[in-house]
Amino acid sequence: MSTSTTIDVPASFHPASWHGIDWETCHIRLRGLQVRIAKAARNQQWRKVKSLQRMLVRSFSAKALAVKRVTENRGRKTPGVDGKTWDTPDAKWNAVFRLVRKGYKPRPLRRVYIPKSNGARRPLGIPTMLDRAMQALYLLALEPVSETTADRNSYGFRPLRSTADAIEQLFINLSRKSSAQWVLEGDIKGCFDNISHDWLVAHVPLDRVIVKKWLKAGYMESGQLFPTEAGTPQGGIISPVLANIALDGLEQELETRFGKKNTKASYKTKVNYVRYADDFVITGISKELLEDEVKPIVEAFMAERGLTLSAEKTLITHVSEGFDFLGQNIRQYGGSC
């Protein structure tokens, strides 16, 4: 397939090889499209969002940057089920022109396991290089929307946010003498493994055909193909953002019921929310409020997405007793954290 039929390369931008790509120009062009997508999403112009996303995923700049990402990250030498890696300039250059929607069919993931701190093993799904690059490409189109619509106090797997930011926000919520004295520590049972595919396909603001293909690709283990009926595979580039989108919206539901922060309603309940990936903490003025009013809202929200809270690990704790969040033990001493 010729370059002209695969990618619309502007007349003033004609690289002839991988090393001839002007990366600064690629970033500028991509950033311009992403800003337009974010503005359209903020104004809820969803037809415009889709049109701009299509423009982005067809652009040479986005495709080149997607290939660059997957060939320069830590997993670049780890192959998928096809055993291939793109480790030469020619392979990377040719890969740019393979990133097309028409006829695209993702390969099954290669299942591997990594040890967890508690002795158990966490399953990872390793996509092929082509599938990784396609996910990276479509992520460039999705992220401007997901960042625009994300919960204000969501911190995991987001640009320019970290665990330290989540801990700081929790400190702000709990550090004053008048702050909440109780917290609900949320633990979602197998979050990445159980998110409803139907919910994701219906609600993720991206090409639904492509999203469904990734979710239903299945995985290979010991030479056998297994189907995937739920969840987002840990190991896929786009999976953390899909999970974030599924969990976004809970903060707004809590604010609708208990009031936004620093409003009269919120002073009465002191309900505040902080989330990092699938770990979250909700503060409240009393144990009864968290148990009888907040927790049912959370459970109903999760149920819509095919998720449930772990009965053993979802706890309601007084801040003086302390609780663990993101590897930190947080407790209140003498009226402050």
C-alpha cells in the first residue's frame, strides 16, 4: 500500500526515513489536534470530537509518535504472540504505515505472570508491537477527552499527576481540627479483570469498533487461546485510561448528594473523595454516614460497571486508628495528620 493512500502527509512535511522525521513538528501538529479535541469535549460537541479523533488517528505525526513510544519504552524488547519487535529504523518506518483502521484485527495477548508483594502472581497481557502501537495511537485521541471529563481528585495514570499529589490532597482533607474523623477505604474486587465490556464499549468516547476488538482479542497461554469476557488487560497501553474512564463520575455523584467541597452542604457531611487508579478513600463526618449513605452510592455506581467492593478489604476507619493508602500509613495525631 502506498504512503499517499495510507497517511495524509502535508506537502511541506516529506520525511523519507525514520531518521528524517522532524519530531518537533510532529509534536506541534499533534498538540494542536489534541487541544481542539479537548475544547470540543469541554463544550460537549461530541460529533466534533469524533471527527477530530478520526483526523488525529489518520495523521502521520500521531502515527509516528505512537511507533516512537512503543519502540522506546521499557517493554520494547518484549514480543507478543508473533515474537516480533521493531528494533531497526526500517522496521519502525514501515510500522508507521501499517497503523490503519481498515482491516485491522488485533492478535491475542501473550499471558505472562509477575510476582506480587504478597506472594501471589499478577497476570499481564502482552500485545504484539502492532497492537501496542495502535493502542498508543488511539490513546493520543482519547486522552484529551478523558482528561477533560476526569474526576477532579483522580490521580492515577494521568499526565503530571502522582501518588504524592493524591497523598497531599488526602492530607488537606484530614489535617484540620474541623476535618472529617472517619474514612471509607475502598477496595474494588479484581477491578481490571471485571470491568464490563458492554459498559466500556457504550461509554468510552472513542471508536467503538476498535475498542471492542481490543477487549475481545483473548489471550494465549501454554499454546491455548482463551476468550476475554470482561476486564481490561493489564499490560495494554490504553488499559489504565479505560479503567479510569470506568471509575470517573463517582466524585460527581457524591457531590450531587453531599455537596461540593467548601459549600454549606459539604460542611455538614465532610464527604471528600480521593482516588488513585482503583484505590480510593472517602472521608465523612461519621461512621454511620459512610456506612448507611455513602457506601450504597459507591456500590450502585460500581455495579453499573460490573464491579463490586471487596467485603473484607473495604473498611470504615477512624483516622486516629490510621489506615494505609498508596504505601503510606496515614493517621491523625493530636487533631492533625
